[in-house]
Amino acid sequence: MPGAAAAEVYFIAAMMILILIICAVAVVAFFKTYKKEMKQREERRQAKEKAKAEKAEA
């Protein structure tokens, strides 16, 4: 089979590209989740400070 070596190289290259795409998607999803969680954390902190300030005024 003269084309077997070339086919194997193409297959390995295709798998590597697929792995890189999956990794890129995972990294993007991670950073989206991270940014969302940091935003929620900041909102909770601000709400806590606001509640503390209102309690101190009363």
C-alpha cells in the first residue's frame, strides 16, 4: 500500500487539529464562565456593602 504512510500522517494531523479546536473551545468557555463568576462576585460584594451601610444608618 503506497499511500498508507501518507494517509496515516494526514490522519494524525487531522486529529491534532481537532484536539487544538477542542482545547480552544474549552479555554473560551472557561474564560466566559470566569468573567461571569467574577461579575457576580462583585455584585454580591456591592450588595453586602450597601446592606451594611443601610443597617448602620438605621
